[in-house]
Amino acid sequence: MSAVSLTLMAAIIRHLSKDLHTFEIVLFRTGLGFVFMAPWLAPSHGLSVLKTENIGWYMLRAVMTAIAATGYFYAIAEIPATDAVAIMFSRPLYGTIFAMVFLGELVGLRRWTATAIGFAGVLVMVRPGFETFNLGLASVLLASIAGAGLGRPDPLPVADRNRPIRSPCIS
């Protein structure tokens, strides 16, 4: 279901980008996401799900989400969708680096090897030297890095991590 939804979303973005600016598409996608999620959240949890003591982390997450969505939507409009989607799959590679740098996670030889092979795959997709590096490729690479930064840097108890507002609304 999610694969079908993401494919439809990419096709719709590509179609709409002929007449609308990327920022407008991001605004409508985000607004519609809120409209569809609000009735699901309101009856069971009310506005209490919006309360947080870590507003700085949530503001950072909102900025990273905006960068990721805008970069990805722009790339879908400017470069072949297959390239944009494939490059977005590099998010876990950046996530590995972020976990090591920001969380102090130990990264072993196997994970470094897998990360290097993954980055080699990204280079195959980008084809440096054979194809002009354009704004569409730059935006999807930036979107991938920003998307990797959407992980939760503040450790929370498992019960708090599973609150509905944290999963479907922010993505």
C-alpha cells in the first residue's frame, strides 16, 4: 500500500510541477496530510499530543522535513523520477554517519563496507563526469541528507516514542 501511495505521489508531483511551483506542491501535500490526519488524532488524543518539552528538537525536525520534502519534490520535477527515488534510498547511508558522529555509535568494518558499497551505487546513479551535475541532482542529494537527519536524536521511553503524532504526521 505504501509503495503504491509513494508511486502515485511521485506521478502526481511530476504532473503538477508543470503548472505549480515546488513550494506550492509541498504546501498542499503538507496541508492535505494534516487535514487527513487531524480527524484521526483529535477524538482519541486531542491537542495534548502537540505538547512537548523539546521544542528545539521539533523545530529542527520541521526544518529538516521541509528541506527533504522540497528537495525531493523539486528533483521529481527536474530529473528522471527513477534517479530521484534511487538516490533517496541513500538516506540510511547518511544515517549511519550521523549515528556515529552525533550519537557516538560504534561502526564496524562490515557496516563501513556496506556504506562504501552503497555510496558507490549512488555514484553510479549520479554518473559524475558523464552527466552534468544539475540542480535536480543536488536537490535530491540534499533531500536525502536531510531525510537521514529526521531520526530521533533525543532518547525517549518506548511508550512515549509510539505516540501517534510522532509517526504519521511528521513523515
